[in-house]
Amino acid sequence: MATVADGSDEPGQPPALTSLSLAEAAQKATPKEQVITPFDVSGGLDEQGKPKAIDYDKLVDTFGSQRIDKSLLERFEKVTGHRPHRMLRRGLVFSHRDLDTILSKYESGIPFFLYTGRGPSSDSMHVGHTVPFEFTKYLQDVFDVPLVIMLTDDEKFFHTPKLSLKDVYRFTIQNAMDIIAVGFDMKKTFIFADTSFVDGGFAAAFNTNVREMGKRTTINQIRATFGFNDSNNIAEFNFPAMQSATAFATSFPFIFGTDLKKVAKIPCLIPCAIDQDPYFRQCRDNAPRMGFLKPAIIHSVFLPSLRGSESKMSASDADSSIFLSDTDNQIKKKVGKAFSGGQDTAELHREIGGRTAVDVPFQYLTFFMEDDEELERIRMAYEKGQMQSGEMKIACTKELQAYVSGFQERRKAVTEDIRKEFMRPRQLTFRGMPGDNERQDAREMRIRVLEEELRQLRKED
């Protein structure tokens, strides 16, 4: 192929597409700022029109969150008695809102609950989806607290024109079983899908909070927070109130009891990827006006795309992702094509070493390899040129194959009956759970709701 130095046109290319004209166009490229929303994740473009890596320090400043620093990690370990998860130790869970407040409440014996979620957009999740769920499981185990997982099938239906309700329902069932296979404790975990839960007999309190939140949220707030315009449908404007309602314990009287004054004081901690922060900024703005505590949030970075750190893995792009359903051979082939931080030749690589900061296989090892000492050995060997790119990809492939294989074994054990039990509204078991009287009140309330539904069905007959 001709180079810019040749100054010649490539055979068969119109003048506008020659290497020279492309180089000139690149020099005139307009830089683009990074975009991080629940619907779009991009690191932006530099002055030459090249994609940039996501700048997480800039996100902390833009979103107004706080970095998780060494002192907070030390406090976490002191309060919990547990070594911080590898994602905390390595800065992959990097930012927070009020995590220090949650630690203070836990230290004082005040119970809280966890809330996270997933927008089901494909039959199989990819390994990037498991990152916040694996970390959430760690938090559930360490704090011994209840967990609510929201499957936002309605949001995916509203926001994705090509998806039908039938599609998202199928994705929801499969994704719920994938999430269960992460290893959550059934006695402490309730999973629900929006479309089935909100229309059922257990969502009266939840729907009340949706309405209260919706009344306090303006169209201008939604436009400013999410970048919506007149082309977005009205359901999309309403959905943030739905996602916010899950952050309030009063939405789930069958879990937390019916004493509204008491339950309203139960704090919530939300582990999520940072692209979900706009939803919860909106929620935190309005929570005090509803008489609730602001939910605390803890943010993770994105698992990079196989193509590079300027974007995240995407379920809609099979070539950018390692799926939890992939075979060993598929994983090997995908990692083999992953963006490398190695040099152009083996000789140059031995001379100046590789770039772990942009090497996707090494980035994957930082997410999934537990052994800190081995990870540091690999980093140093690669940066000194003692390990070649091919060897890095072999190490990454083995780690991912073991991770996905372990998941697939657990997934085989998740039956339909197990899924239904996780998704059944019920009392969970945890420290500080409601007393017998409150649980009885909650049961009686559920009975009244179901009796009313039965009465309405009989009227229709």
C-alpha cells in the first residue's frame, strides 16, 4: 500500500480517499469530548480524529463524585474485617457517593440494603456484565445484607426500536439465570423484572414511590441529565422515576416491613458502572423531598472492548465482547485479535517493552486474575520486554477460559424453579430484618392485594 510519503494515489481509489487526502482530513478533524451516559459510552476523539481512552479522572470531576482513596480502603478493611476486593485494590471500583456514610452506619449497627441491576439486551451476558455483579456479591457476603436486583426490561423495550416485548422477556429470563449463576445467596436476594413486577400484586408501594418521584422530576431535568430531545418517546422520560424507586426500602414492604417511618430510614448502597450515575444523581436530588435518604453509590470502570480502551464491551457487537456462552476456542480466537500494547516487531518490543496501559489482554487480567503478585510479575515482564504480546494473550486466554468455564458450570445448576424462587416476592433473611409483627402485617397486606385481584378477575368473568 502506498504511504503518505509516496504522494501517489492508491489504485482504484477516488481522489478524496487517497492516503494524502485522508491524512489532511485527519489533521482538520474536530476533537470530540467523551460521552458517558446510560445509552452511549465513548472516550471521544483527539485533534487527529483518533479515538481516546475513557478519562475516569475527568468523569469524577464532571459528575461530582469522590475518588476511593487509600484512607477509605483502609477504613473499609477496618470496619468490615475483610480485605478489599481486587477491584477495589486495583482502582477498578474507583469512585463513590457517600460510601463513608454507609461504613459509619454499618459500624453503628444500622442495617442497609444493596441495589443493582441489568438492562437485558441479549440472550447471553458478556464478562463485562459480570464485573458489577461479582463485586456486588462480594459486598453482600461481607456486609451480610439483603440485595434487590432490578431487570429493566421495560427500559430496553422503550429505548431500542428493534426490540419487541417478547424479545426483552426472553432476554430477561436468560439474564436472570446468568445473574443467579454469579453465586448470590437466595435467602438474601430478590430479583425482579419491571414488566412483570409492577403489574403484580406486590408492587403497590413501589408504584407509589414511582409516582412520588415522577411528580418531583421535570422534563427539563430529564433533558439536561440524559440529553433527551423531542425524538425520545414519553416512556423514556418517565423511566428514571422507575429506576429511582428501587433505591427506597419502602418500595418493598414484603422484605423490609410496613413501618414506613422506620423503613424510610434504611440506607441503600448501589454498586454500578459509572454510566448509570445520571439516574441516581436524579434520584439523590429528589430523595430528601420525598422524606428518604439519598442512596449511596459506588462506581466501577468499564471492561474495555476487545478493540481498545476507548469503548466498553457491547452485547450488540459480538466482535467486541467475550460472552459467557463462548467456548474455549472462541475465547482464544477473540483474545488473539484483541488490541495489543506490544511494539511493531519482537526486536523493538524486547528493546523498549510493551504498554500495559493500553494492552487489552493485560487490562482483562487486572479484572479477573486474583493473584496480585503474579499480576505485577506479568506487568513488569511485559513492560521490560521480557514477555511478548503473544505470551500476554496466552495468559489472558487461560484466565478468561477458566473464568467462563467456572461460570458455565454454575449456570448448568440454575433451574427454572430456582429462577422463579429468586424472582418471587418474599421475606428475605438478614441482620435487622423485620420482627414477627411486621412480617405478619406484610403478609396480611399481600393477602388483601391478592384477594382484590381475584375479586376483579371474577367480576370480569
